[in-house]
Amino acid sequence: MRYPARSARRVGGKVLQVLHNTGHALFMLLEATAFVRFLFTKRSRAETAMQMYVTGIKSLVVISVVALFTGMILALQTGLELRRYGQEVYIGSAVAVSMIREMGPFMTGLIIAASVGSAIAAQLGTMTVSEEIAALEVMSINPNRFLVMPRLVALAVMMPILTVYTNILGILGGAVVGATQLGVSVQSYMDNATKFATNKDLYVGLFKAVVFGIVIATVACHQGFMTTEGAVGVGKATRRAVILSFLIILVLGYMITRLFYI
Amino acid sequence: MIRFENITKALGGKTVLDRINFEVGAGETFVIVGLSGAGKSVTLKHMIRLMRPDSGSVVVDGGRIDHLGRSELRQVRSKFGVLFQSAALLQWMTVFDNVALPLREHTKMGEQEIARLVGEKLELLNLSDAGDKFPADLSGGMQKRVGLARAIIMNPKIVLYDEPTSGLDPVTSRRIDDLIMDMRKELGITSVVVTHDLHSALSIGSRIMMLHRGKIVENAAPSEFIRSKDPTVQSFLESQYITKKGKWETELSHE
């Protein structure tokens, strides 16, 4: 076969594979969503609570540090610019709006994708290569109900909660920088912060957080289930889960902002 | 009970099973042997439709399973218990919870009844003291026994064993062989065993089928299998120091 034809065939094959994988991931998401009706059975409740604990409590330290410093960096960079025009008093609104609309859900999404998403992909990947997923199927236990649904619910519920926490810490971090580096009192910082941020900003930010949670759970579970080649495959699946989650979060973040603000 | 009709399966462009036909009867211990990559595990996976054939059909209890819907497939799979090569125990659950899992998922039994049934199976497999342990705390042989306890907890008619003795020392391997024979004698279970280990195959099998490059090269009772004239079978027997004049000839001739 000639080189151009061979290349076209290879590219076509890759495109088909991407479409097949996307369809597979969406089917998995739909089926897991349909299984949410079993959420309140004893076993699912316990598993979901465990996943919420892993997502929420175990990620709290890293989220706290990142949120605090995100707010501090935002306040410092914006404040230094605004100071040139004598408007540094407005850093409160700049930090609050940036955190609530964009940085809160975005930073939380990235941290959860890197910590929880990678752990999910590694766990399900290991289960796949050690035939545990096959064992579940043979026992007629649907892995999408048994494994995906609790993780999906946990991430969709915990992401907005963690985002609110990130927002609060980010805004507080900004207040500390305002008070110590830029001479903006906490009182006027907070007045400004609450004056310009709207309810819509909060709702859109939380909507993004829910979407990001669903994306992380879907990508991580799907990559885990697609794992082949033993331990090497688990490593690859974990890396792919994190990279894909990052990319989808970025693109969807932009699309949601465009949808609600333009 | 299980019938393969002209099954062909290719993986990654390579034909793994090439128009194979065979039948496993009720109450048999049917052993599939062959070199690595001969298609043994692929054959096993077709029996429970973890894989679908490219062509041909798999028939279980008179019905084709390769085109079944989910609920019908669930019914067919309820006839099977499977002991996977790696035991495939859920690592975050205790031995007790692993064995109890199918009962909790598919029956409305209370915890007391579940505890009684799980206790019975654990005792049958000499695992009474291991209930509270996690799989990572167990030896390979114990993990396989837990896997077997889970495989038989729903009282299946057929148990599939994928390399049940691989990675185990000879003493533990013979114990697993004894357990497989006990399953047949005491519970009347039909067994399909995939193994490399011909000593094990000759001890437990009522029939032995050898796969080579996706084709069946022999399918016979152990006493006939060791007399097979097929050069692949002969070389496989010799590779494990089994000769027509050796102890197997004497032992199998008494059966």
C-alpha cells in the first residue's frame, strides 16, 4: 500500500478508535446515572459515603494550600497593577469574582483530577488486569452500578462543596495579602468582594464544579476499565486519566463561561 | 452441557481459535491443556461470554449464549462459578465479604443465613480461621481456595478453573487438585479446568483436550491421551517427563 493511503488508514483508524472510546465512556456514564436509583441501598450508601470521604476529606489539605495561595497570588498580581492607578481597594471584587466564576471550580477540578481521578483510574485499572472486573461480570454484578455509580455520585456531590471551600479560602487568602501587602483593610476588601460578585457567578461556578466532577469520574473509571498490559498499562491509564480530565476541564470551563456570559 | 460449534476467534489479527468443535458433558471434569498462547483461557472465556466468537456458536444447556440479552445472560452465568487464575478477590473486602458478595447481591437472605452458608463453604475449604483476613494477607494457595469458595457459594452446576495450580508449590497444587475432585464427587459439579500442568490434568481429568495453534490436536480420556500418536501431544507429554511406560500408564490402566 502506498504511503499516503497507509497514513490515511492509520489516521482513520485512530479517529474511529477515539469515537468508539468516547461512545463507550458516554454509555458507561448513562448507565451509571440510571443506577443512581440504587444509591440508597445499604451497600451503595456505604460505598458512596466512603468515596465522598476519600474525595472530600482526604483532599482537604492540598485543596486548602492551593486555594489559599491562588487567592493570595490573584490579590498580589491584581493589587500591584491596580495600585498604579490608586485603585487597589478593588482587589476584593477582582479576587472574589475570579475565584467564584473561574478559579475556584477550575483549581478544585485540577486537584481532584490529579489526586482522586488518578487513584480511581489506578484502582479500577488494577482490578481490570487482575480479572476482578471480569469476576464481577461473571457474578452478574454490573461494574457500572457497583463501582462507577458511587464514584460518580461522590464526585458530583463533593466537587461543588469543595469548590465553595476553595472560594472561601481563596478570598480569605486575598484578604490577608490585601491587609499585609497592599494596605487594604479587611473590612473594605470584604465590602468590595460582596458588592460585585453576583448570585449568577456563584451558580455558574457551582454548575461548572458539578460538570467537572462528572467528567473526572467518567474519564477515570473509563480509563481504568480500558486498562491492558498489566502494571505498565495501569501507569498509562492513570496518566491518560489525568491528562484527559485536565483537557476536558479546560475546554468545558471555557464553553460554560461563554454560554453564560456572552 | 457446553458445546462449541465451529468457534473462530482472532485477537490482534492473530487467529487464536480456528473452527473448534467439542462438547463437555454433565458431571465431567474436562481439562484443556496446551502451550502458552494456545487459546485455553480464550476458550474458557467464551463459555461465560466474557468473549464472543467471531463465528460459530457456544451452546450451554441446549441454548446459544453468544447472542443473549443481559437478563438471559445473567441466568446462564448463574449456572457457572469461576476460579480465576489470579483468584480475582476484591482486595478491599475481607475473605468473608468476598465469599458473601454473590449472596448479598443476588438473594434476599439475612446476614445470619449468609454467615451460615459462608461458614460452611469456608470450612469445606479449610478456611474457617481466615474469614476476617484481607486477600493481601493470604498465601497464593489460600487465595485460590477463597476464590473457589466464592465460585461455589451459589451452588453452580459448572465450575471453570483457569490455571488453578499456576504459581503454587507442588504440595499446594495437589491439594487444589483434590479439591477439584471433591467438588465433582461431593457436589456433582461439572468442571472445566485450564492448565499447563499435565500431572494435574491426568489426576483430575475425565477427559483431556489439547489445543495447539488454535486447533484441537487431541480430545480423549487420560488413558488414551497418554497413548496419543500426535507428535504435539507426545512432545508435550515428554516435556513433563510423562512416558507411556511410566507411572501414569500403570495408574491409568487400573481406572
